[in-house]
Amino acid sequence: MYSKETIIVNKTGLHARPASEFTKQATGFQSDITIANLDSGKEGNAKSIIAVMAMALSKDTKIAVRADGEDEQAAVDALIALIDGGFGEI
């Protein structure tokens, strides 16, 4: 299990486009990946667009990305970099 925390930096949060980009990248990894809203305690499957959208992750929400599997570190590091980079929106 490998995990990292970050804060959503996008002005509009993880709306449809960045959520889609996030889940698309997550599905490229073999590990089981979870995204957790550390402010509300909600967790969801990072490979499910419905689960990610249902979390309603807005700007300044503190989150954790956790992965368990063969490529867990690469998965978490890539997804955290995507979030920290603002999905190219900032």
C-alpha cells in the first residue's frame, strides 16, 4: 500500500473533464486505486468516473490517493502530479 495526500488546486474542482482525465489515467495502472476526501471521509474507486464525480471534490479539498499492487508507487505519483498540475487548467 502506497499513499500520498494533496489539495485540489483547480478553481472549479474535479468537474467532468478533470475527473475523466483522472480516471482514464488511473485505469492505466494494474493496482487497486482509491481516492479519499480527507475533509468528509468519503472514499471511492479512482478508476470509476461515477465514484470520483460523486465525491464532489472542490477547490481546496484535502485528498489522499492510495494504491495497492505491483505499480502502486508509480500510480499514486502520477495521479498526484496530475492533480498538483491542475490538469492543465491553471
